[in-house]
Amino acid sequence: MVDEILDNLRVAVIGLGEAGGAIAADLVAAGVRVLGWDPAATRIPDGVQPARSASAALAGAQAVLSVNAAAVALDVARELVPTLSPGQLYADLNTAAPRLKVALAAELQPTGALFVDVALMAPVPGRGLRTPSLVSGPGASRFAELFGRLGMPVEVVGREPGEAAARKLLRSVFMKGIAAAAIESLAAARADGCEQWLHDELTEVFHDADAALLDRLLTGSRRHACRRAHEMDAATEMLVELGWRRV
């Protein structure tokens, strides 16, 4: 039954930028009929049938993928409400706060469409449809069934819209924090003339990272909070002397 559905699967992709275009191209390669819409797209992936409008892309589609930006996600959903059908999957792949995902689900609820909050957990370029994702919402299990069979690594994390988005953003606090710390520490090392040395040190830390390192960071920071505060005071003094400023 599932194979029969996949053989006749039709997906509308709203937003054909870097992420949407890559996912759409992989869907086509998997044998899915894809209709796409993006008024700002400079290139339509091979095999994607361009639609006359966002609403026209939805005709006959079992699933709709909204891959544009959080800033316009609600406007896109409102535009498509008159076209959506009961049972149709509406997956929002935009990185957004949980409350926006809840608002999207509420906007679509009267249509009978099944909302899916999709959190893409890795950069899409180079991965496309194979980008790992967390999903939640009324249509999460159905999305995992269909797109998992097409090669997307999908983990269902809950029935409520926003649960997937929350997990992604919680992880982002850590990942973006690491990125900021690396950028700022290397900028300071550049001012001190030892950027390559520090780069090699950080590379070794990442290479050897394991669960024990995280435990040391958590327990050690609490146990030695006073000493580490003094250490950072000394680091701050040194940075001021180097004339370092935030980048």
C-alpha cells in the first residue's frame, strides 16, 4: 500500500531557494512528481514542474513543503488555506520559534490539512532530502512514513506543533555559542600572534571530544566556579591589553 502511494506521490514545494531547491531536486530523482513555486527563484531544478502560483502548486499534491523563511511562513500559509484539503500534509521546514509553528497549525486547522513541524538538523546543501530532521504535529507520523521511505532520516518527537522547533533551537543555543566562542577566541589569538597555534588546539579538542568532555564541562564549571571566574577575569585583562574588541 505504501509503495503504491509512493509511486503516485505528488509534492508541492513552496520556496525553491538553496534548501528547497536541493530537496525538490532529490524528490524528483526519487521518482516523485514535484510542482514548485518561488517568485524569487533564479533557477528551477531540473524535473520540477513550475506552477503558475503557490495555490496552483497544491493541486493534487499529497504533501506541501513550505521552505522559505520564518518571516513569511504565516503569510504563505494564509495564502494557501483556501486551497488546502482534508488529509493533505502541510510541512513547515522553516527555522522558527515554537510559537510560530503553533500559530501555523492553528491557521491551517480549519482546512483539515495535517500540519507538520519539521526541524532540519543539519545544513541542507550537500544533503538535500537526506538532511536529518525532527518532526512533530498532527501529521508527523504520516510525514515520517512517506519521506522516510524516500530517504530522509526522520525522527518523530511529539504530537504538538513546536516540539521539533524547540529541540532544534535548544541545540542551536549550544552550536551557535560554540561558533561564536571559536570566532572570538581566534580573533584574540590573531591579535596575540598565535592564531594557528590556537586553531590547532581547538581542532584537537573537537577531535577528542566525547561524553566525558561534556561531563567535565558541566561538573567542573560548577565545582570550580570561583577559580574559573578569576581565570576569565585574567583573560579579560589580557584581551584589553591586546586591544581586542568583539568581532
